[in-house]
Amino acid sequence: MPYVTATRRLTFNAAHRVHNPALSDAENTRLFGPCNHPNWHGHNYVLEVSVSGEIDPVSGYVLDLGLLKRRVEESLISQLDHRNLNLDVPLLAGTNPTSENIVVMCWGVIAPLVAPATLTRLRLWETENNQVEYDGR
């Protein structure tokens, strides 16, 4: 049976401040620039969720992408959308909410939701020019 990867794109809007409390204000400003603004800044994030597996002979799907969308929206996007990632999201408590840290947190939530498929890649777009990928390693 062919092994295929399918991808669903989801979006959320959120604010954050990239900040390391172990550093001085000057070090944070030097390291993170405008992303360290003390009054936050926001992004229109795009999350691409890729799942892989054998094609189901009955449905013809690796995984119903409508079902994937509903599961990810209920379990993750609803906790992130229109939130302050530093203050409102327990999944990110104590974590500097960089795109790298956000995508790793997302993996932990999404991976158990995709059976019988396998989560193979997340791509998080913070801006149209900046994105990070994570494959679980």
C-alpha cells in the first residue's frame, strides 16, 4: 500500500514577548530586538500539520483532514487563538514563546491526535518571511 503525506493548514492570531528573564533588559533588547517590546506584539500564525501513513482502502485517506482540523482546533488552536502566549497559555508556562518553542509544544499536543496516521512534520509560519519546522526529533 502506498505511504503518503497529507498536510492541513490552520491559523491563529496571538501576541507574545520574546524575553529571557535571566538576562538584563539591555541583553534582551540586544538579543531579541523589537520582539522584546515590553507591551507585546502580535502575529497571524500559520500552522501546517503533516501526517503520513498508508492510504485507507475504504476512505482513500491517510487521515480525514476535516477530522484532523477539528481535533487540532479543539485541542490546541482554541488555547492559542487571540491569546497572549506569555500570559494566557498554560502549555507555554515558563517557556520563552519563540516560534521554535511554540512548534515543539504544538507537536506534543497534536501527535497523539492523528492515529492511525503518524505526525511527520509541523511548519509554523510566524510571518510570511519567517517559519520553523519540526519533525519530532
